[in-house]
Amino acid sequence: MWTDVMTGEFLGTTFMILLGGGVVANSMLRGTKGAGSSWLMINAGWGFAVMVGVLVSTSTGSPYGDLNPAVTIAKYLLGVHTDEFKVARMMLAELLGCFMGAVLVWAAYYPHWEVTRDPLRKRAVFCTDPAVANKAANVISEAIATVVLIFAIGSMVDSALITDQALPYLIGVLVWAIGLSLGGPTGNAMNPACDLAPRIAHWVLPIAGKGSSGWQYAWVPIAGPLLGAVLAAALRRVFL
């Protein structure tokens, strides 16, 4: 059964990927107004995208604004979410929203796929790739970034200095900071849904000259964030 929480998670992730994938498309694709923009712009865009996603999610049915199966699982391990079926439905909605957002990015930049020759630049709009391919190290890098994300969000929620109204904006700044500091090795997905679902979109959409969808790497931005979720939950139980 579809619920209001699922609606919020679906819409939040749709907006998050539309804006997050959109800033990558603006930088990577040929002939855009932002072609060749910097890593700083991409990370800023992703920070704002997550901020908007949380705001949309929490205003359209979800009181949580998780947007991320790793966050949802960490909250389950910490006792914030207690219903396994609710957790599964939230994760499904997050996956579907990420897929929809990726389709909208494809539509928004439709003329630019054909004129962009490099298939890797096209794929980068949808999913991550490592700067240096070393799957064990890549999993560790994703796990570390996800631990920082989840532990810091929990600290923000618990802090007496931060109001609920300020939280979405500070989460956006946090994502921006993590991208700048820890994004170099893998582009840190930190979110299984925001890598897997757009990768599926890349696979199924009729993108001219798109090349491979990189399935040999696809398990890394799933395993790393899930490992990070478990570690972050454990650390919060130990220290808090």
C-alpha cells in the first residue's frame, strides 16, 4: 500500500536527483551554459539538491526526509524506525524517486546527449565511478563518507543549538562539505538509491552513444553506504 511517507520520500528524491544530476549534466555535457564548470559547482549543486529534497519530502508527507536507504537503515538500527515493512516501503519509494529524477534530467538536457561524444561524461550524470579503480578502497571511501553523513546528521538532530527549521539547510551544507573533502576517490554516492536507480535509468533510456552503464562497479556505491550506515549506527550507540 502506498502511504503519505512514501509520497514524501518519492518526491524528495525526485527533486534531489533532478537538481543533483542536473548540475552534473550542466558541467559534463557539451554545449550547456555551464559546460566545463568546476568540482566546486558540482558539490555546491548537490548540497542544494539534498537541501531541496529534504524540504520537499518533509512538506509532502514524510516527517523524516531520509531520501537515502542508508539513512533509513541507520535509523532502523537506532530505533527511530521500528516497522520493517515501513522501512522497506520507504526504500522502495526512494529508489523510484531517484529513477524518476534521472529520467527528468535526461529530458531536461535532451539535445545535449547526442552532441556529447564521451560516453563516460554521459554516464557521470547518472552514477559514480572511481578516480582510481580499487574496489576495496572504493568501498572504504564510500563507507567513511557515509559514516560522516549519518553521524553528523544525528548530531545535528540532537543538538540543542539547531532547530528543526534549520536542519534541511545544514544538511545541504554538510553534503557540500563531504563532497569537497571526501568526494575525490569515488564522487561519494553515500546513497545506494541515488547511484543504482539513475544507473538503471542510464541503462534503459535511449541515450545516444551512451556506452556501458558500468555494472562491474555498481555494487560498490551500494555496499559502501550500507556498511557506513551500520558503522554510523554502532558509533552513535557507543558514544551517545
